[in-house]
Amino acid sequence: MYIYKAEDIKNIDAEAAKKGLDSFTLMENAGSALYRELSSIINKEQRLLILAGKGNNGGDGIVLARHLKQNGYRCDLVFPDEKPVSPSAQRHFTYFSNCGFDVSHLDGSYDVIIDALLGAGARHPLQKNMVQMVSWANAQDALRIAIDMPTGVIADKGEVGAAFQADYTFSLHGYKPSAFLDGSERYYGDIRVLDIGLPHTSNWRVWTESDVRKTFNKRKPNAHKGTYGTGLLVAGTDEMPGSALLAALAAMRSGIGKLTVATTPFASAIIAAKVPECTFIHNGLEQIADGKIPRKIKAAAVGPGLTDQVKINKALKQLFEEKIPLILDAGALTKREYPMKTEPIIVTPHPGEFAKMTGKMTADIQKNRLDEASAYAMGNEVIVVLKGRNTVIAFPDGSLHINVTGNAGLAKGGTGDTLTGILLAFISSANDIKSAIANAVYLHGASADYWSETRAETSLLASDVSENLAFVLKAFE
């Protein structure tokens, strides 16, 4: 579940060599792991083609070809460019040849095509012969499998020209950032991460169901409402009362002990009809801006449905001085300087809002989401929840989580307000802020996935996410 950039892989290999695990051994480990995984989805009646490059990725392909041939599979090993030039790949090719196996040439059709052309160190643009090779492979009626990453995809960025379209990618040691980026993600297909005997050192990782189970804050038999905190939600206007309603409903469904909503009298009447468990501060944004902040709150969220930037900034100035975690969403998201706080500030932009916050183009952010979110988090000492497909959760210490739950049903107004409510609830009673945020994001997406099991993604409403939480949370309680 770990994520590694190209430079990380290079450094890990070098460190392993210093400790006695040379690249020849790593290549053998990789080829063995690839064989075990591949043999679970193919059969000996199929005709296999391995397209091997001249570097270490091609060396992995050579080892895989040897294992396949030794176990009775019909496998052709082809070098479209030239034979190995890396020392470890050359040694494995010598062993392959001494085992009595020959190199083949493209001949007829294949049932399975395996891409071992270029690895994590590849750069753009592809050479003409590589473009022709991946174009030919993509045109074949065959199962396509990439070793480590598809040729034509860069490890760390989303920019893609011509690229191998994989049905499966067997990623070695960990994911690469481009597996989660716009432009490149679709070329990976189904990703399976294979262990090749290296220790894990990355502080970037995918947040999984297992992580949620380990860190989920279960309710205690002797708990009372104070156990799960009082949250302050500053949200909603007469024109947009629904934003505050959705966030409040989500917070209550997510188990917050008490919730105070600072909003307009008109909005509070609407919210009270649907979420009578809340208490209210009328003319709430103005009250908070004047420093009238409730006592004993554990966390606050500001922004859903708000538009008056002058009042928002005044309210934030007051809340920045409080020793509580603070969530900034929607109307509270803009280009700003953040004060030094002992408690965390969490910003929750979608890509368009993040572009406004950073002054960058949305398309550029989407093709480099992990690095952009991490750089902003570290540079501003805030926690970034960059929403969208593969939501990025970046922390000031450089660590980062990717969330892979959720679907296109969440591409609808109000779902971000719902996430804000879930975050507020989880943070209000958090034992660990990192896992609280990651769990909130995971469960928000899981609720959308629960809906899509029996109903159309298109029909999902933001309020349905909160309703589904009752069923999704049951699995973890």
C-alpha cells in the first residue's frame, strides 16, 4: 500500500546494494513474484509475449520468461530495441540462454502481451520505435499486462503521450504516483503490488479498509455526549441554507456528541426541522466575527454556503486564536496566509478551489496532485484534503495518504459539505488527527460505493451519503 516516486526507488535500490542485496538478486525476486502473480490469471494453453527493454525493467521480463518456460508455458521473449545493457539484466540473459532458451521474434498473434520495456526511470518523449511498439500492442486482441508501470507513463506525473494500455499492472515494491493522477491513471488497469524483498520506507501510502479497522474510534459502553465532543459549524446563508443542513446532518450521523450551528435565523429554522439535535447561534457568522465563540468546543468548521469574505475573514481571525482544530471549506478557501497554531488547520478544496488557493491551473494540479498537495501542506503548515477521484490527504510533516473509495456519484453539489460534517465529527473526538481525517474521507467515499451497489451512481444525493453512513459504519462498529 506504499507509494514511491522514481527517485525513491533509485535510492532504495542503492541502499539495498550497500546492505548486500544487489540488483541481480532483486531482479530474481521481481521475476519470481511476477511469475507467481501471472500464473494465477493465465493458463498453459495461451500464447504469451514478453516485450523486454534493454534496462532493468527488461531484466525483470527476462527472469519472468525463464520461469514461464521452465514451468511449461508457451512464452516468446522479444527485444524490440536491443538486448540488455544493464549489468544485472545481462547476467540474467546469460543465464536464460544457458538454460537452453532462445530469443524470439514477433510472429503471429498472442493471447497475453507483457510490457517489460521501460520502468520507473523512463522519460518523455518516447522514441519512435517505442511509440510504434506500444501502438502495435494496444491494437492486439490480447490481455495486456505491464511490469511495474505501463511504458509511456512517467512514474511521478500524469502527462502521457503514446502509452501501453494495460489490463493489469504488476507494480513492484509499491505504487507509483502516476497511478493516481489524471491522464495516466487509466493506463494502469487493475494494479497489483508485488513484494520483492525490500523494506518499506515511504511515508506516502494508500489508506485501506484495514487501516480504518485498526484506528476506528469505537463507541464505549459508558460514554456520554461529552465523550464525542462539541463541534462548531459556521455555515449557511438565507440563499444557501442547504449547505449547513447537509454538513450538520453528516456530523450528527457520524457520531458527534453535540453540534452548534452558527448560521442565519432562516437557515436555522430549516436545519432544526431536519436535524433537531443541533443547537444554534443566530446571525452566527457575525457573532463569531465579533468573538462570541461558544465555550468547550473541540473543533470548528467554517465555510459551507458562506460568501461574505469580509465577515468570513473576521470570523477566522477569531477562530485562529482558539486552541482547537479548524476545518476550512468552500467560502473559507482562498489564497491566504495561515497563522502558527498548536492545533491543526485542515483545508478541504476541490481542484478548482485549490487552483484559486495556489494560483495554478486546475489541469496542472490534477496531473500532479500528490506533489502539489504535499508542497502546500508543508509550505503552509496545514493539512490538505484535496478532493476528487483519489482524494489526497497531505500533512505538514511530509506524510501523505491516498483514498481510493468513492465514485462519480459524488460529483454533485453538496457532497463536499457532507464531508465537512463527517470531518468535524471525527476530529471532535479524535485520538489521532491523521487517522481521524483519513477515516472520515474513506467512509465518505465508502458511503457512495454502498449506494452504487444497488442503485445508479447518477441518482446519489449528498443527503444519501449521510443516510448510508448508518449502514457503512455498522461494519466498523
